[in-house]
Amino acid sequence: MMRIAYLPVNDAWVVLFGDAIISIGSACQTLFASRAILESTLEHLGLRVDGNRVVCVD
């Protein structure tokens, strides 16, 4: 299952697959400065985040 998480130490949002941080998008980006930027990137890929921070296919 893919989900998003906030890393307070890095002050960044990431996508997790299980417990591993994964890169997404054509730029293979790992850290996102805000949740809005992360969700926008996911939306561009045809994905969305549900209320439990789980990444779903549209």
C-alpha cells in the first residue's frame, strides 16, 4: 500500500510504499516541500490521496 507521510525532521512530505520512501514522477522526486505540492504531483500521475493519507488510483 502506498501512503503519504510528513517527516518533521526534514520538514517535508514523502510517499511511502510499505515502510520505504519512494520516488515519484518524471523527476524521481522524493521530498516535497508541502502536502499541496505532493498531491498536485500525484494528481498529475492520475493518483489521489484519500482521508487516511492512502494513495489511490482515480
